[in-house]
Amino acid sequence: IEDLTPLYETTDFPVGVAIDSRETIGAPAQLLTRHFNQITAENHMKPEAWYDEAGNFRPHEQALTMMDFARDNDLRVYGHVLVWHSQTPAWFFTDSAGQPLTTSAADQQVLRDRLRTHIFNVAESMSERYGPFGSPTNPLYAFDAVNEVVSDSGEYSDGLRRSEWYRILGESFIDLTFEYADEAFNDVYAAEGADRPVTLFINDYNTEQSGKQARYLALVQRLLARGVPVHGVGHQFHVSLAMPVSALETALETFADLPVTQAVTELDVTTGTPATQAKFIDQGYYYRDAFRIFRAYADDLLAVTVWGLTDGRSWRSGNGGPLLFDDNLRAKPAYHGAVDGE
Ligand code: XIL
């Protein structure tokens, strides 16, 4: 591992990275703990990950490995994600005969019960093993409650994605998710006296683009006006070099006056292919400018997370290496830029 300035020491907010258990051992783990003080499970805390083949609830082995690793290395854990339209077992939305749930009052109640049970099982299983939320042995301090609920299109007046959650419960599934999660994480399974130990986020992508941003803002304002316990607004920021970095600043500024914190939850910057050295240098300037903006918004940001440790492990690796470190665990210009924005 190169002897470089730890990235997280150059910011006033935690810097996280999305991983699975492969990054909890050997040289990747050394690189991780040098530069990051927070982790997110890239896949293993998603709805489907909590169930075995038979549909029985149990934490995924890899989720536990990551939680253990975080606890043992003083890293925070940013949870991802309680409710999403993707990577969710199909049985959530069907009845015992395998038929799709309808919008009847009875079917809606079935789905509400499943939602509540899911959230309470997550909170209970994590607090049983790691202690109540807000206690020193439990590193979980934030969770994406709902992910990607905003529509990509402007065609709906409520601006919401037409998912199975939405089809059956309408917008109320968002309110319910936050209410159940706040009850479970911040009350029932919270340490005594702990003041809201788990910050609950809404999270979405393309929030740096104007149409999506306006729909996102309108939704968050509605939720807050209804008293829904949404504590944070997440920006995935899966961008490319073609996206002006000023758009990231506009996104943060748009939510800055609301009574919420914010987070950059899944940052990566594709170069396009072939990923030449010249493009990696441009990418270095991009990360420099992006981290300058994040530092300027430090008071509004709970954390900044990059979506993967090394280029080859990125879900977007087909579009050119989007991350801070290469496959030999060496710092790219992107790392130097991120640190240089200090
Ligand atoms: C991605 C993971 O990186 C992939 O490994 C997986 O196959 C699909 O999901 N928005 C999100 C993340 O909120 O959960 C997604 O993660 C990337 C887009």
C-alpha cells in the first residue's frame, strides 16, 4: 500500500466506500482502512440479501463480515437500502397463491405488514448482534430508507416512479418506510438516551439533473410538510466527465435550506472508453473540483461515499475506470485530485 495521505483526514466529513467481504481482508482492507472511515454494503443489505431461498429472514453472511470489520476497525456503516424497486424478492408483492397483490384494503395491509416486519427484522438482527443503535459496538449510523422512488420522466404529477410499492400503496409507502424505520432504529432498538442514532435517508440518482432534481425537491418538501421523519437527502452522483461539476454544487445548494442533512452516497466518474492516461488526468481534476465543493458544503454533508474501491470492482467499469484506485491498488490522479481539493 502506498504511503499516501489518508483521504478521510483531508475532509471534515466521513469518507465511505461501497464494498463486499472481499475488501475486508488482505491488501484491499489495508487500502480501505488507510483512506476511508466508513463503508456501505454494495449489495448485501439490499432487500433480497436478508432472505434465504425459502424466504426466511436472516442477515447475509457478508453483511455480518462487513459489520464485524467496521466494528473492529472503527469504521462507520452507512446502510443501503431498506426499500427499493430493484433487488427485492418478488414474493413481497404477491399473495399466497402467487397472484399480484391488488389495491384492496386487505392486500394493502399485507404489504404494509411485510414492510414493517422487514424493517423491524433488519433493526432487531443488527442490534442483537452489535448492541443497540447508538452504542459504541454498533457501527450502523445511517440508512437509505428508500432508494430511487423519483420518476425519470416528468409525465406524472406526483413525480414518483411507478414501482410495485407505488402501485399497491401509492406515495404512502414512502411515509410508512420512514415511520417504521424511525421507530425501529431510533426508538425500539436504540440505546437508552441515544438521540436519533440512525440518520434516515431518501436517496436517488440524476439529482444533479434539473428535471429529476425538481421532482426530488418537491417530494422531500411534501414529506417534511407531512412530518415524515426523513433526516437526510442522498445524491448518488453516478456521473461522467461530460457532467459539469457545477451541477453537483447546484444539487447540494438546492436542498441546503431544508431541515435535513445531505450525503453523496455513490460517487463515481466514468471516463468513457478507451480510458487513456489523458482522461484519467481530466478525471483527477474532476475529483479535485468535486471534493472542493463537498468541503465547501461540509456543514450540510453527513458523509461522502465512492461506489467501489478499485476500478475493476466498479459496476460501471465498462465505461472506463470511474474510481480513485486502480486494480493494483495504486492511487490514480483521481485520488490525488480528491486530496488536492483540500
Ligand atoms: C449496484 C451494484 O453496484 C451492483 O453490484 C449490482 O449488481 C446492482 O446494483 N444505485 C444504487 C446501487 O442504489 O444499489 C446500485 O448498486 C447502483 C445504482
